Amino acid sequence: MRTTGQQPRGRVPVTVRTAQWCATHPWKAISGWVLLLALCIGAGAAAGMNKGSFADFWIGEAGRAEAMASGSGLTPPPVEQVLIERTARTAGDEPTAAAGEIRRRMDGLPAVESVGEPVAAHDGGALRIAVTLRGDRETAKKDVDALLAQTAAVQRAHPDLRIEQTGSASISVAVNDKQGRDLQRTEMISLPVTFLILFVVFGAVLAAGIPVLLAVFAFAGSVGLYGLASWVFPDAGGAALSVIFMMGMAVGVDYSLFYLKRAREERDRSGGTISHARAVELAAETSGRAVVDSGLAVALSLAALYLVGDVIFSSIATGAILVTLVAVGGSLTVLPALLAKLGHRMDGGRLARRRRAGGEGRLWARLLRPVVRRPLVALITGLVATVALAAPALGMRLGTEGKETFPDSIPAVAAYDRLVTAFPSEGPAHLVLVRGEDPAAPLRKLAEATRGDALFAQDRAPVVRTAEDGRTALLALPVPYAANSPEAARSLERVRGRLPAAVEGVPGLQWAVSGEIAAGADYAAHQRERLPWVVLFVALATLAIMYAAFRSVVMAALGTLLNLAAVLVAWGVLTLVFQGTWAQGPLGFESLGFVGSRTPLLVLAILVGLSTDYQIFVVSRIREAVERGVPTRQAVVDGIAGSASVVTSAAVIMVSVFVSFLFIDRIEMKQIAVGLTVAVLFDAIVLRAIILPSAMALLGERVWWPRRPAKAEVRTTRVPAPAMPVTPVEV
């Protein structure tokens, strides 16, 4: 039987050797870690961030059309629209005077290529002025602030008018700025909440603060490394940093929690007679290895996102993998050093010792007893709950973010909505490209076919543009509907269906359709196409990690199935919540009738890694009991009850981190937060408390096939204090 103070025979694991060195040389380990983080941050700052180019986002037919436009000089230039609307106080021709002032101010800016004439809406209630910028979409984001300043100045001079500016550049800048502010607010929420949870768990300020500090350091160091990595995998902006922070807090705190709790258990088991350095070594044998296995599982699951072949997923995968590996490194090095150095200051007071007396473990043992006594009934109950929650995923509809999906609290977004209402042709448009001899002829034929069609804007006649070489032409067909609406989808089908007939009889012509609607449809189709491959990779990675951890084919297969069950439940709940309207008020969103096309893949990759994290830790405890000679059915109760405190605490922390992301006013982040929160709760309650123990109880010793864990050969240096009592299971 393994007891405190034991020394396993054979080669000492690398996690133990690392912990021993860090515990005996704490200042070297701490200073080395700080220096390494400083180098990462400094190197990232020196290298800068390599932002993905416009071409990096091209996918499918829409991507081919963009390439044709770019190669022929027909890529539409960035355009900002200034919208001038009358109010109840507006008198006379004040809108015309304001429009003239806008034109004079904009025309004098170096970033402006041209300023259009004012165009009046059909009802006369609004004017719009198109301002064309020099450069491309990326340079427009840098230059747009100067235009916004001029628009604001004219608004101040004409308070009886509503004067606003909108466009792709102003919307993009505003959305990113708001997301940055929301992320700061999320940090201000999640950090103190996490600290409070850890203080309740440990009963000591220092023990609660160290995991939070290490998680923050892991985030900072990984951001530096992310800057370096962006020169291989370009940064896609958007949600990448948000996901890095989310993962950093989740795994960084959890890994420290696993290690700290195990070190405390070793000290408590010995009655406080062993040193903190020795407790660290014993924790490294078990929790240290579990942290390594868990980190590899998370990294491998996230690596599946590279299979999508998309710059957004590649950048998210890179950042999340880096923060996970940095968190693992900190847990194996600087954490043992801090534990050994700070010693009794992290033990907590009398309240903390009473909390460690085993009450939660005894509660879990009582809950598990009927599950393992009637495992078939429990398993069926758990499976029914799983199917009920996962079934809605069969009706999941995927869509992509567009201007209409961003919050109306952003002035540029609200202005865009009013602009499209007054001027339908300023909404999303199909960009139809044709290359070959006389490319304009089939486009004129297509434009004629859309005349009078309610699926296309009729307030302005479409114009064909031809490249200088005369071999490529572009036609923009505006749509008076939201880019993600069913009407927009039907209009795309109509354009792509009519285009072959329009070019029929002209040999050698190439054609493709792009635009916001086409790009979104092609992007969603691309995700659906790659999803099975990502699922397969994640499943195989989970099998490999679980088998490497436990040398059991059955346990590896069971773990993989449980992970996929949690993913299906998350997808089902996402469909229920975000394709309906019942949760709009509580969660603060406006239903779009679909789930973001990136969300299922992100939830899959992140969740499987985190779920494997829990499973490795729990099953490791069960296997330890089996190695002590405990029958598998009793070992299930001992292992789950013995790990209940740390795993429950980890789940609560993860949920608090994910819930904090609901305060980011972007529906994609809300969907990711809801999916991960539901899945973690389901994993902690249904999978861990019902399905896992009932399945293992039914399988019995066969769960360890092809070989049962051998009884550990140890030598004991002292007799420990009794471990936490767990009532044996009656079988």
C-alpha cells in the first residue's frame, strides 16, 4: 500500500526530478521563470504582431472571386458613408449646408481619395455622402479616425441634425474597441471572483493568490509568444486574445489548484510531519503527471483547429496552445518552488483545516453509492439526460457574423441600420466577377434579369465595371436584406444559378460570386465540410492521450465517448438558446436564428481538452486506489470522492471564468461562453457523478483491459495518519 513518505522503485519521473530541483533551489526557479516570461514578453513586443492580410481570409468561391478582383484591380475601395438625417428641430435646407461642410472637410484629408455628391433618400428625410479612402481595408482602419473626427465636428456645429458615419472601417474599429473594453471588464470580474473561490477552497490568502498570479503570468507570457508565432500563423484579431485569456485563466488556475490540493493532502495524510518540499515531491508523482497529461490533451485537441485551414482558427489554436503549455510549465516549476519556499504561510488556519477534514468526500461517497449499486439504472438515466439535451443539435443552423449581428449600442452599427433603411442599395451586395473575352456582356444580361426582382435593391441601377485590360468585369448587385437572412440566401442562390446561363455560349469564361453574403455562406459551408475531420482528429487524440495515461483501451474509448457526449450536449443547448428567443433577455442578446459557424468547432476543441483534463485527474485517483489493491467498484467511489473537492473547485472556477465572458457584448463570445459553461456543468454533474461511475461499475475489472494496473511496489519510511474515511460500497 502506498503511504506518505514512500519512494517508488525504479526511475524517478521527470516531474518529480523537476519538483525536487525547484523545491531545493526555489529562488533560482522563481527568478528563472520570471526571466523567461520577461524574455517572452520582450521578444513578442520587439517582433510585433503580424496581422493577417485580406487574402488570408479568402475561402471557397467567394475567395476565388476576391482573387480575380484583386488581380485585375477591381477590388472595391474602402468607402465610408456619412448619413445626415432630419429631426423634429431641423429647419429649411440645413441638411444641404451640413452636407457641403462634410464635403469640404473630408476633401481636405490626405487619406481621402474622393468625396461623392450628396444623395437624397426617396422620402427626403436623409442625405448620404460617400467618402472613398485611399489604400485598402487595412489602411482604412488606421485612417478612419480622422474622418470620424470631422463628422463629429459637423455634428456639433449642427445639433438639430443627426449626423453619423458608418462603413466597414468605422464599424470594425468600433467593434474591436468595444470588445477590448469588454475584455478588460471581464478581467476585472473574473480575477477577483476566481480569487474569492480559491480563498474559500484554501482558506489562505497566499494559497488563493498564487494560482491567479500564475494564470495571469501565463497569459502575459503566451501573448508575447503569440506575437512571435504570428509570423508563422498570422493574427486574425477579433476573438483570439479573448480565447487566450479564457484558456489561460481556466487551465492556469486549474493546474495550480490540482498541484496545491495534492500537496496539502500529502501533508494532511502525514499529520503534518513531512516537510513541504517532500509534499511537493509526492504531489509531483501524481498531480504533476496528471497536469502533463492534461496539458497535452488540451494542446492536441486545440491542434485540431489547424485542420480547418482558416486563419481565424489557426490564430486561436496557436494562442490557446501556447497559454496551455506555459501554464503547464509554471505548474511544474515555479509552483513547487513557491510551495517549498512559502511553506506554512500557505497552509491556512483552523477553518481551512476543518474544511480539509473530508466532509465533501463523504457527501460524494453517499451520492455515488446508489449509482454503483444499481449501475445499469444510473447509466440509462444519464444517457437519457444526455440524449434529451443533445437532440436539439440536429436542428442547428450555422451562420456568420455580419454588420447586423453587432450590437446596436455601437453608433456606427446603428447608423448602418438606418442607412440601409433609407438607402437599400447600401446594404450587402453580391460581387459578380467574370473573366475572359467581353466579360461585361454576361454581367449586363445578369443585371437585366434582376430588374424588378424583390430580392435585389431597386433604388439604384447596378453598374458594370471593367478592368483596364478589358478581360475582367465586376457587377455589384445590392440586396435590401440582412446578410444572414433567408432572403439574402435565396438571392445568392438565384445569382449563382443564373450566372452559368448568362455566360453560356462564350467559351473560356471564368466566373465567381463574392460579397458579404457569399463569403458568409461559403465560410459556413467550409466549417461544415471540415467538422467531421476535426471531430475525428479530436477523438483519436483523446484515445491516444487516455491510453498513454492509463494503458487501457476500454478506458480510453470510454473517455472519448464521454467527451463527445459533453460536446453534443453543448451543441444542443446552443441550438436551444440562440436559435430561439426565450433567452434573449437574461443573456442580453438578440436572436439571429442561427449559431455562429465558428462556435461549434471552437467549443469542440476547447471542451474536449478541458473534459479530458478532468477525466485524467479523476481516473488517476481511481487507478491509485486499484493499485493499492482496492476492487474497481470500490475504487470508483474512493477515487471520485477523494478528488471531489479539487475537481468541483476547478469546475466552479471554470464556470466563473466562462460566465464572465457573457458580459462581452458580442454574440459569438456569448455563444462560446454558454456552450462551455453548460458543458462543464454537465461534465461535473452528469458525466462524473452518474455516467462515468456507472459505466466503470458495470465493466468492473474489464475497464482496465488489456491489463489491470499492477499493485504498486513501494517501500514505506513511516506509517501515515489515516486517510479520509470513505464508506465501502455494498456490492
